[in-house]
Amino acid sequence: MAKPPHDFPSVEEQALPWPKKAKQPTDDERKAFTAARLELMSFINRDFDGRMTPTVKLVASYLLESVNSETLLCFPSYRTILETLCIGKNEKTVERAIAVLRERGWLYVWRPDRTRSNRFVFLKNEQVVSQILDYQDHMRTIREEDRLERERTRMSVREIGIGTQMSVREPTPMSGKSFKVIHEPFSSIEREGYLIEGNSYAAVSTGDDAVQPFPTPRNDDEAESLLDAICAGTSTTGAIRRTLKLFLMGGTLSPQRAVNILGGEARTAA
């Protein structure tokens, strides 16, 4: 076996556990290996980065399945991956997918020499895993807030409906039968003394432009510059700014989502 490069990841950095005795894992070590592989695949599937397409995640899944539990080696060729997954005829497809996995920190790739295939080593990638967990927590909070808002809206509509008076049954010239005529009420809902229409956060357009994500920044400086523009004129805490940046770097921050997040902060402050 060729000597690994100087930056080869240590055992502590690798995601899959090595057996204590080389090439002779115990039953418990095999179970630990399987559990670690499943957990890693779960995090890769939940990676919200815009570059993590279904094809990239499919390639990652195949590579994980190819890892030998005794040696932790994984080295299928691009051609083998392409033909097994049926994802086209150009090996560049696999090459691009692996490049994304490297950039996101999931893979270390090492090629011993030109005559042999790449060796793939999966990494713990603790920084991205932490981002994924934070992202999930934030999305749970947003979904809960949306659920509560829908319930408040339904209660308000129900209260308005109860107070609506209906007109009396009026005969028609066409027959002796009568029809129930209901005059639709028009009302404005007020909260704490001001109209919802007057709330700047509620005045956002729901057109296509509002839900189109901002361009994904190429680096941290570009992200901070765009965040300055998004947060201009608002008093934003560090936590909210980090949340915005998380969505922005993941390619999922749209004007509508930004306003929702900033609006939530405004309601909390109030």
C-alpha cells in the first residue's frame, strides 16, 4: 500500500470507527460501524447547502455502502459509480459530485498514483453537522410560529363570522321560493392598537420575486456585505444575523424568508 499523504486525516477526524484489531472487527465493532455509517448518511441527506443536489447525495450514499467494515477502504472508480447509479454517461458528473462532498467537508480524497483509483475517507465534519442541527432547530421554531399564527387567524375569522348579521330571506320574482342572501363582511383586524396593513413586515409582496433566493455568496466577505444590505434600517441581534447568514450560505434565503425572520425578531422585541 502506498504511503498516505502528509495531510491524511487522523483516526479522530474520520467518521467511521476503526476496529481495535486491524482487519478483525468484533461483532460489537461491526454494529458500531453500521450505526456510524447510517448516522453519517442521515446528516449528509439533511445537508441544506444548495450544492448538495440529489445526485451528490446519491454518490455519497454509494460510497458509504462501498466502505469495507474491516479495512475502512473505499475506492470505486468513477466509471463504476456512474454505471452502478445510472446517472448519465459522463464521468464528470461523478467528479463534480465528489468535488462538492470535498468542499462541504464530508470526504477526504487521496489517489496513490495515476494507475489506481481514488481512495475515499469519510470525515466527522463537526462544523457542518452543528450547522445542520442549528438549521433544524430554527426550522422547527418557524414551523411552530406558523402553526400558532394559522390558529390565531382561524380564531379571528371564526369570531368575525359569529358577529356577522345575515339578511332576511327575500322572495324572488322567478318563483315563490326564496334564497338566503349573505352579505360578505369586510373588516380590518387590529392588534394592540394598530392595523396589520400598517405593519411593514406584513406588507411584503407574495409575488415570485419575494420567494426567489438571494445569490449564494462566494465567500464570507460577500455574505457579510449582502447581510448589511438585507438588515439595513433594522435593529438586528447577532443571533438573528447568524440565522440569516446560515440560510444565505445555504442558498435558501429569499426576501420573503428574510422579512419573516426579521419580523419575528420585531414581534419578540415588542
